[in-house]
Amino acid sequence: MKIAILGFGAQGRSAYEYWNTPDNQLTICDTNTDLEAPGEASTKLGPNYLNDLGQFDMLIRTPILHPRDITSANPESPDILAKVWSNTNEFMKVCPTRNIIGVTGTKGKGTTSTLITKMLEAAGKTVHLGGNIGIPPLEMLHSDIQPDDWVVLELANFQLIDLQISPHIAVCLMVEPEHMDWHADFKEYKAAKKQLFAHQSTKDTAIFYADNETSREIASQSQSMLIPYFAKPGAVVEDETIKIDGNEICSVHELKLLGKHNWQNVCAAVTAFWQISQDTQAIRWTIDTFSGLEHRLEHVSTIEKVDYYDDSFGTTPETAVVAIEAFEQPKIVILGGSDKHASYDKLARTVVNHNVRSVIVIGDTASEISTALKNEGFSSIESGPQTMPEIVALARSLAQPGDVVLLSTGCASFGLFKNYKDRGDQFTQAVRSLSQADAR
């Protein structure tokens, strides 16, 4: 079979390894003309790497490549998308277990997926976590997955847009507009999420966030019974206690995860886990021990009675909103980055109403965010420097004892930083450098 691997990042490399058999002729297609491909591989590199794909029997799409880019580059092949396949589709097709849980949403996917994994492990199950978090799907096949094991996949819109196989349990968290620089519109973004549920049968399970109409709309694509969370019969918060099916799990004040948005993530995980096991001890142990993922409201240090938090993973205005709302104390908030064509009006109102002392604006969206803040009557705005040590130093100069310095930019990181992880790592290093300097 003649197979073209479209894009040779991490998923492209795992695709090459998987399909590199004597029966297949592989061609690596990528924009990078300096790409170092395996010695035996054919290549098609440069700006025209997507042209003339009709000659291949199968096209393996890397997640970041939009299907419309394939069609627009091949007008002579109107049915070209019928040849497109993906790592996620292949994993779902050949995975040795049907016990697959897929989690999607705008934010909270990684936290919820990890919570579900840890609950299942605490209940004595063998669990494999991957997808958009950790291990790429095809590489999970090296983990000796057994028929009785469980697989938890965090799945983003990039992976879902052409998904043709749905998991046994599908979970949709809160959904708000995101990646509008990749999608044609919000309708297409929602359509991608719907694929997680579209191929479920009546024997499967669809779980959705009750307080988000878009989440309900997406999950309604499933043929299975819909189970809400944050509403019965799923997990709920009543009298500041998480409950499910008449069982009190814990007080929300016992959660190590900060912010009310994490009440949603915990309830989503509990609801998914409850479909498999009603082991309340496993749930409580997980809640007692899990304090969150890297760059998600992660406490970095306390310096001169000021707490520094890294929420670099939050790349939308909505995630910055929930991060700001997670703290009652006065805050210095670092906002801005590269443009994802989002509105900052709600974020500006949140700043005004949630005890923010000052905002430091950075990146390409600094001016737009400043305008939104000024329109709401907020004037304590500082233009951020170009480097993270200078940004952190400015935040320190603005903070007072008892304050929180919060990196939750509400924007993508590109421009000043490589990605959200690089931004968070630089913030952490800059803060720790302050702490080390004080210790001298």
C-alpha cells in the first residue's frame, strides 16, 4: 500500500514506525525542507508537500493539519478525504480492549482524564493514559494492553475532527469557543467535538456537563443514554459536598485542586468512574492525593508572603476567568500572548469584580486586552517587558504581602515563548531565581 504521512512531528514519527512494514511504501510529506527522515523513507518536502496526494492509497493526517488544507491542495481529487486516516482512528480500531474512555472539552481534559485514571488504578484496574496528554495513541500499543484493561484518552478537536470510531465511555466537559484561528467558526469546532459521540451505540455511555448547553448538544450525537454531571443522576455539589447516587464523597473544601472549575472536573471524573465501579474509597483516595497537573494553577513559591501561581496551560479568556476566580486575595495577573481571535470582554469584567490589584499585559494581544479593561473602568494596567524575568520582577514590585501573582494569560504563548510549557517553565525559573536571590 502506498501511504503518505502528512507531517513528521511526534505523531508522524509514531505513524511511520507503525506502518513501516514490507507491505507498505511510505512517503513522508512535510513543509520542513531540512527534515531528517529515516534513511529508507521517501520524502516530499517543502511548501507544496500536500499537492498530488491522489497517487496514494492512504493519507495519515497529523492532528494539527486541517482536512481543508488537504482538499484545497488537491482540487483534482474531490474525494481525497476518503483516503485520510489518523493515529487516533487506527488506535481505536486495533486497541486490544474495548474499555476506552474518551474525554474532550475546551479545558479540564487533562485534569479529568488523570483523575479518572487514578480512580481506576485505586480500584485495582490496569489503566493506560494517553492521547493528547502524555503518550501518543499508537505508542500506547507498546504497553501490552490487555482485553480487561482500561484506556483513558484525552482528545482535542484536532484529533476528533475526522474521528470515525467512538469510545465506550465518552465525556464532554465545558465547551466554549477556542482555536478559532484553526477552525472556520464555532460550529465547526463543535462538529469536531461531536465526533467523539457520533459513532457510539446504545451499549455505550455519554456523559456531559449539565450547566453547559453546548456540552449537551455535543453529547446528544450519541445513541446511548445521556448522563449529566453537576446534575443528577451524575455527581453533584450539594451543600458544598460532592455526592453521587446518594453517597457523600467529600466536602469541596477537602479538594487539593484549586478553583470552582475543578469541582466540575472532579464531578465529571466521579461520574465516569461510577459507570465502572462504585468504590467510594478509591474516589476519596484520589481526591485526597491529587493536587493537579503541571502548569495548571500550580503553586510555584511564596516570597515575602506573596504566592506565585503558574497557570500557563490556560490559553483562553475562559480559563483565565476561572483562575482569577479561584483566589479571594488581591492579585497581580499576567495576561496576553498571541492572538486566537477571542473576546476579552468577560475577562475584563472578571478582573474588575474579583479583587485584581494590577494587570500586566504582554504579547500581541496586550493592546486589545488593555482596551477591554479600560472599557470596564479598570486602569491599573502595566505594559509588560519582553522577557519573563523582567515580567516577574515587575509583578513582584506591584505585589503586597498577602497577594497572589498569577500567570494565567488567557492567550496562546507563541511570539514571546515556544509554547505554554516553555512559558510556564520560564515563569517558574524566574520566580525561583527571586527566591534564591533572597536566600543569599
